[in-house]
Amino acid sequence: MTRCGHVYCYACILHYLTVSENGKGTRGVQRYVKRCPVCWDDVMARDLKSVRWIDAQSVAGLHMATFLDGRGKVDDMDDILTLRLMERPHDSVIALPRSPHWPIDTSMGLACTQPDALVFARCVLASRSLMTSSLEADMTSVEKDMSPPHASLLDELSLEFLRVAHAQLTEQWEQAQALPESVGTQCMPDEHRHGMSYFYYQAASGQNVFIHPIDIKVLLSRFGTYAAFPDTLMVVVEHAEEGTVDESLRKRCKYMAHLPMSADVTFVEIDWARTSSMLGPIQGDIPWKSWSSTLAQRRQRHHQKATKEERARIRADKGTKNALLKSSSGRGSASEAASDASGMSFRESAMVGAEMYFPIHPGRVTDDPDVVFPSVTSHTPNLVPNDGPRTVWGTPATGTMPLPSQGARDVDEAWNALEAHARDDVSMPPAAAKAQA
């Protein structure tokens, strides 16, 4: 583990410290300092620490089994949370479960041999036996990776750094063997143990899970003082809220002042009805009905909040869906609006477009496809009289028949007829034009 708290494979981090910035470097020669690949903090080989994994959930399960031994059996364990009463002296930043071995003088540090120190404390002093056992486990893991079944899957460079890691672990193990075994610390006198500590409940797994302040008041009304709280408490969780440690939280909950800033915390709310029915025969009944109105108001606030969030989610989903439909239909909306406004059929639009690009010639309009689209053997149609159907421009209605043999002369006649009709429309009185229409 690096000084910034990120955990890496030992052989991999040694490889990283050896390779230079451009990917080249002398093997076995470590650079003085490099950057952490995650947070870019300084990383040096002398600051690397061995990591020992502790399964906190297994520890909590073991403590629960010990607590239930001889007391009874619980059928449904899914919603049950096991809590331990923590004790933190006012002048200390170390909090451990209350026991005959705590609190103690920690001016010289907290030894790893202290009960529950490895689960709840952030920093402990390792003993010689703990260091040697941890290093032996690391050496065994490296030797397993260097064994023939695993070594065949690695290249020579990876095997070389595994050998370097094994050599350094062996050197550290020899140094740990020469250290004296640490001595335990003495307990404080009894007169210093009472009235100088904060008491609060925390999850037995060591996670930052605490009880809601209203539930603490329920317990305080039952036991009178915080020091009289039971060492172990099993509850049924009804609701949980997550938060972050800041100055405001430290002022409101002084027992949490030892937690680092920006640390994630969770406050659980207890379902007292189920807790009393399921766990009352095991740990004793806790009167809570006098707080039923306060607990009901808290439950109602959660229900209102959940309803409000669900409505906001539905509105957001509906808005997103409408936006997608609008964007998908926006492409064809312009063409559809133009088609609806014109009111012309496809055939009429095609004929108007044909008149824009082809010469205008007189002809007759018919729905007969053999006439509208004549074949090569079709006869040349006769010209329609001037009083026949006209276009919107006043010209005689035309068809798509091919031009007569004397095309140039017919085109001139059509333009002359167009000009004559245009003059007649201008000189005609409005009443006459309306009557003619």
C-alpha cells in the first residue's frame, strides 16, 4: 500500500517504480520518486507497506453468533443489524468497543494486540509476530506465482520482478525477526474510565454505520445514561440515510469528531415494532410506544419524500420521451406541413413542376393513362379550343403529350395566346371577371 492509501500488487508496483517515464529504464534500479497512478501523489519504495485483509462481515457474524449463544435463535436475519457500544475518551481520537481492556493509555500508540483494534482502529503498532506472519504469507503468494504451473503463463520480465519482490520480502522478514516483541499497555485506573468518554453505537463490522439521533433518544429514555447502554444491540433496520462528515456534523454529533473530514457515514433508523417482537425475548424489551408519534412523523416524511422523488422521476422520463419523439418527427414535419397547406395531389404537383422546366404547349387533360402517357404509335392530338380549361396563370391547360411536328410554330402560338388572355384579364371589369368565373 502506498502512502496515499492505494493498494497494488507488490511486483507490479516495483516494476512501475523501476521503469522510467518513457518506458525504458535499467532493471533493478528504482527511481527516487514517482506518481501514484490513481491520485498522482508521490510514491516511494521505502513508503510501501504490507496489507493484511480483514473480512469485517465475518467479524460481525462471529460476534453475533457469540452474542446469540445461549440466548436464543433468530429466524429472519436479513434486516437485522448488530451494533456494538463504542467508547471514545474525550482527549483521544481512538474509539473501540467498551470492554474491560479499554480505555487505555495510547500516548505511545495502540498495539495490534489490543482487542478489536484491527477492526475499529485506523492505525496500530504491529508486533513482531504480526509482521513475520504477514510477510510469510506474502512470500508464499509470490512463490506460488513463480511455481511452474503459473510461471509458464508469465514472461521473463514479470518473473524477474517477482524474484525481486521475493528477495525484498525475505530481507524485510529477516529484519522483523530481529525486532523485540512489543509490550502491552496498561489499563487506566477505574476513576479515569467513567464520565470522561463518549458512548455511541456503531456497526459490529467496523463500518461507519450509526444510529439515528431519534433512536438514541428512545434508548436514553429506557436506560437513563449513555454508559448504561448494553454492549451489544441487535435491531431491525427500517430506513438508512447516507451522509458525509463536515464541520456541521461534528458540532451536532460530538462523538463523531474523531472521524476524518469527508468520510462517508450512514445513519440507520430502527423499526422498533419488529425489533421488539423479534428480538425482545433475546435482549430484553425496550419501551418505545411513547415515541410512536415522533416515529410516525419520521416515517411520513420519508413517504412524502419518496413520493415526491417518484413524481419527479416520472416527469423527467416523460420529458425525455417527448423530446425524443419531437426530434424524431421534426425531420418530416416541414414537408408534411407544406403538403397539407398546398392541398394538391401528387399528380397536380408533378404537372406544375413539369410546366416550370418544359415549354408550355396546349393540350387536353384526361385521366386516361393511354392519352396522358401515350405510346410511340399514338396519333398527334388536336389543339384544344381557347375556351377550354386553364391553369392558375390563365394559360390553357396542358397535358404531357409530346410536341406536334411543327413544335416551334405551336410554341409561338401558345405564348401569343397567353399574352392575349393576360391583356383581357387586365382590361376586364371585376364584375365581369367574377361572372365569367
